[in-house]
Amino acid sequence: MGPASGGIVIEHLVKRFGERAVVDDLNLHIQPGELFVLVGPSGCGKTTTLRLLAGLEPVSDGRIYFGERLVNDIRPRDRNVALVFQDYAIFPHLTVFENIAYGLRARHAPRNLIRERVANAARLFRIEHLLGRKPRQLSGGERQRVALARALVRDAALYLYDEPLANLDAQLRHQAREDILTLHRQKGQPAVYVTHDQAEAMALGDRIAVMRDGKLQQVGSGLDLYERPCNQFVAFFIGSPGINLFEVEVHPDQDGGLRLVHPAFRLPVPEEFQARVAPYTGRRLNLGIRPEHLQPPKRADFAVSEDSTIRGLVNVIEPTVSGCTVYLSTLEPTPRDFVATLKARLPGSYLGREVPLAVNLRKIHLFDPEDGQALLHGPLATDDRPIRVTVSPSGEPANGPAEQPTSERETSEASTQREEQA
Amino acid sequence: MTSLRLEHIVKDYDGPGGRQPALRDISLEVGDGEALAIVGPSGCGKSTLLKVVAGLEFPTHGRIYYGDLDMTEIKPQDRGVGMVFQDYALYPAMKSKGNLAYYFEHHAYTHEQMEERVRRTAELMGVDFQHLLGRFPETLSGGEQQRVAIARCIVRDPTIFLMDEPIVNLDAKRREQTRIEIKKLLRTFHVTTLYVTHDQQEAIFMGDRLAVMRAGRIEQVGSFDDLYYTPVNLFVATFIGSPPLTVLPAALSEGRLHIAGQSWPLPEDLTGRLPSGPLRLGVRAEHWLRDQPDGLPLEISHSERIPTERIALVHGHWLGQRVIVSLPLEEADGSPGLQRLRPDWEQLLYFAADDEHLLYSPGPPALF
């Protein structure tokens, strides 16, 4: 089968194991040449989706197209899909050369073509010197490169990666990501990459789809998902360290404004958000603050007022490339953990001390505690495809509303809200 | 609570190729209540070291002291250590509370003491830990099981706490949450701890100090700042810091630095501090200067956006060498300034080309 020039189309895909829908009405269009990442916590259905694409599991309902071709009933080997697994799936009894050549031999490729392609792939992944060895003589990183080289020599219509970097040391991962991108660009074919690590998703994907409980939550670039999460779950899942979530109550102010009230603070609602928040007066909302939107008042690059700060006890200071991450807890009787990423290194002498942090109020997120839907910065309607977005509250809210029934809305609805807001 | 001291520990194994040293002369001190993170690539001996401290392996040579007590010959069950491994090993037939209380039921404690200790531990484990207590291990997720395992360890008031990759099996998001819980527990209970991991970021987070191991030896022990700003050699420099530092082969002659056919004058401050001849330059992602008259173009291969830090890590080629450059988020896809890029010579780490030891480092930056 030739390249999937029309990309990969997934329509109303369902996979049930018994009563349980592990993949629940999934709709995606993966563009030709796109590296598309499926991300979500364990058990969200991302790996099952990958197996459905490969044909390793029969679908329960819905359709999968490679270009124009419906592949639901096509056997795995005839789908011409290349797979790179977490455990690399290389044959222990074969040499590195034979492992790389395996797919070509199985397709009866001529001998000189095999030799040439294996040599090229080995050079690209820096394993030329290992071609005569057996897998057990290789390190984890080398084995992973053998698996990539094996995928490279094939001309597959679709490349599927199932957590291929999960077993690698942190220091090898940066290099391995580069290798995967190299492979992807050389092939120019669509690829689907599954991971539970949002940082990996952000580093690799042209677009990222966040899944939860078998359902698609949101599709977009890494920055889209980060800055405009459609719901509390996506806000929580994307970004590391994660978004700070607080359960707040909306109270009217003496001077006609609104405040977000929590035992640890009373934050004024910025004017541009008041209309959206007003219907919740007297009710609860979940407030989300990204770690970079908490800064020392004197160093903040945004407007600071006395009542826009949260005080916290410094528990841990972790150095980062650009400054540090500070882990704090609020000062009320049942303290709540929160995190700030600062642009300068906080000296160790602040450990165990109380500090005020100013909140960048214009960057806060608010979520409806019932359905988890984002109130302020929902996704932009840039996607032309009718992708259904399911919203449900995050599994990790501030003081924990238990699991809520999920409800569904269309992205178009979210975008209407955006326009209203503008 | 107690301190820990290792003196000249050697551990040999009988392998297929004869006697093989797993630990070669390790000496180490961990203060009372201190958490020391031991980090190194797989096979460096870090897990063996932990087993030797626990008494699960006996050293070929050397002594182990808990405080002033020589523990070298003492059986593991008499050392009073608490251990947490990557597999959680809970008693499956007991609810979480039973797992926590088991030890007390088999030692001389009153029911009240047990209840009190379990309650206090559960309180410190966080708001949602209480409702784990009534559940059986098989109904718990990996993260929840590991939290119970850690709580079970803490509840026993161990003399020394040993952890070997305790969160490696959790998914990324869960790992992020669990490590802060562990850290707070260690702070609160002030337990002397050895924490083994292959992940330098986790080591930085968990350890008050870090020990970097390679091939059975400790290369360096110190704070993150010691290891980051004054690594003893290129191995430590490469291992500590994310993204990994870029290593550029270079040569110094007549006051000029030569890299891949180009050359730059060495800043005055550095002349006299570096020997002429071949060198290795250690360039961290934040050590690059844009828009320099004597800069050269960066050819971008891909950009990794890190919105929480408002930066992008740009991977690419500079003078034909693979490099990683930290840039403001807005410049992730390139900017004119990247056409004239070069390292900030005064910030770099300079290593010897032969044995890769540190020749010069500017040390920690002066912030104020």
C-alpha cells in the first residue's frame, strides 16, 4: 500500500472490552506528514487507539481510513504500519543487522537494497559499529536506536510509537527525541506517538490530543492546550509543574466588583472577566493559576496590588534552567500545596520561611465545578474539523469534588463563548 | 534518628569473567536528618550501595556506622532501616491500615500508640490519604500503593530511610505529585535518607545533597550548585543539568579559541587560567549570546517549548555541532539574532581533553 496521502481519518471509533468502552467515540484527522501525539494518564485509551490503528485489535464500532481506504477489515501486515514499542521488540537471537533488515527480508526485498538501507539507517542512528552484535550486548539507548533503524528501512504508510522512550535514562531522552524527529522527517508519513508524559508530547508533537477515560478532551498545539485548555482536566494534565487549583467562592465586593474567596486569599476579579463570573456569585468555582503567574511582588512583570497576593510557606526550592521552582503550602489550618516558577534562583535561606507571591490576575483560569468547563480562555475555533470535545472536571481539584457525571459540548460552542467574551 | 558514615566500602561480585568490583572504595557521610540523593547511570553501583547500607549485602572491605555504632556485621532486620523499592510489596491480604499497623502489632506497642502513630502519619500524607486506609492493595493504583508503602515505612520510625527508585513506575503526572509528598514527609520526620535514582531532576528535588556515581565510584558529592557550577569533571557536568550540556571540542593557541575551523579571542579574564592545547568546552543551554558581531548562524532542527518557564529549548547545529540553546519562548521558531550566535566564553565550563577534569569554571553567577 502506498503512502496515505490523505492522512489518517478516524471516525466515531469505539472499542469495548465487555461492557466498558475503552475508546469512546473518537474522531481525529491526522494530516499527511504530521507527527500526532496522543497523551493521557494510564488507562485513558491511548494505547488501545494505537493498537486499533495497527489492526492488532478489531474495532467495536466506527471507521479508520488510511487516505481514502477503509482499513477496518485489513489484516495488520497488509496495513503496512511500522511500530516502535516501549520494549523495542527486537529479536534477541538475531544480530543488530538482521534485526534492522527483518522487515525488508519479510517482504523479499533484494539483497543489495537491504544492505544499502541497513547501512544508511545504521549510520543515521550511530550504530554502524554494532551491526554484528546481539541485542543483549547493547545498552538501552542502543537497543532503542536499533528499533528506530528498523522502522526507518521500511516504507510504511503510518508510523506508530508506543512510549518508545519510557525505558531510557533522562539524559538519553533528549537525543532519542531528536532521533525520532529525524526518522519522522525522513519518511514524511503520518505518525502517531503515544505517551503519558506531557513534556514529551510538548517536545515532539505538531498537534497533541489529550484523552481521558476513552474520550478525546482537546486537540491542539502544545501552547494552545497550555494557554487555552477547554476544561480543568486538560489544564491539569498539560504543564509541568501542574496548574495550581483552588476551590473558591465568588463574593460581591463593597465597590461593586467580585472576589474569589478562599481561606488563604481574596482575589479581585479583573474587570474584563466580571461578566463571565457574575452568574456564579454566591457559588463555587475552581480557580487555576499557572506556576509562572505567581511571582515575588517586587519582581512581577504585571500589576500587583495588596490583595492580589497569596502567602505561602516555602517547602522545596528546585533549580531550573531559567530560575527555580518553589513548592509552597498555604497558611490556613488545612494547608494546601501550590507551586511557583520564578525567573531567578531563590536562595536556600528562604526554606521554611513565609513569602507573599503576587498573582497575575489577567492570566487566571476558572472552571465550572460541575462539568469542569473553562470559563475564561476556552480554545480558539481554528480547527476546521468537527471534533467533539468532552468536558468533565479534573480528577485533581483543589479540595476535591468527587467524580462528576460527564457532559458533552461541541468545540463550536466553546468558541461561541469566546466570541461573546470578546 | 542518626547519621550515617561509610568508610572505604568495597564490594566485589563473582561474575562470569572472574571477580568484578561493584563498589570501589566508597566513603561517605550523611548528616542526621539529611537526605542524600545518589544518582548515576544504570550499572553504576548505586543500588548495590543501598543494599550494603541496609545489610542485604555485606561489603568485601570497609565499615558502616549508624551514628557511632558499627553496623558492618549486623543483620539487616536488626538495623532498623526503612526501605521502599520500585515495586511496592504491600501485604495483599491486609487493608492499607493493616499494612501500616502490622509492625506495631508484632512489636511492643500499645493499641493507642499504634493508632496515634498511624493517625499522625496519615495526616501528614495529605488530605486524601485517609480514605486509602480502608482499602485493599489490589484496589489501589500504583501511585496509591506506593504512598501506602512509604507511609508504612515512616510509621515505624526508622533509624535510616532507604529508597530505591520509589516512583519510577508511576506515570509522569503522578510522579510529580508523589515526590512532593515524599519530600514533605522527610522534612517533617527529619529522617536520615539515602534516595537512589537514575533521574538527575528527581535527585535534585529529593536530595539536600547529591552524590554522582560512575562505575562503582563516587565522582562528586555536593549541593546542586556545587555540581552544576563546579563539576569536578565532564561526566558530572553532563549528568547534572537538563537539558544536557553541549560539549564542543576546541583548542587554545596564542590566546585564541579554535572550534571547528573558526577562532575567537579568549577573554582577558581567562588567559593564564587555561593551558594551551586541546580542550573540551561545556556549554549549558543558557550560555549562548544572540546577535553578536562575531557570532555564527544556528541551524534549527526542532524546538521544545517550555511554557512554564517562558523559554524554548532549541535543538540545532552550530558550526556543524549538535547544540541545545535556551531562548525566549517567542523565538522558538527562529529570530534574526540567531544568525549571529556564539557561546558566552566567560560563562562556560572548560575541561581537559584527556582526562576530562575541570580546568576552569566561573562558579555560581552573582545575582545581586
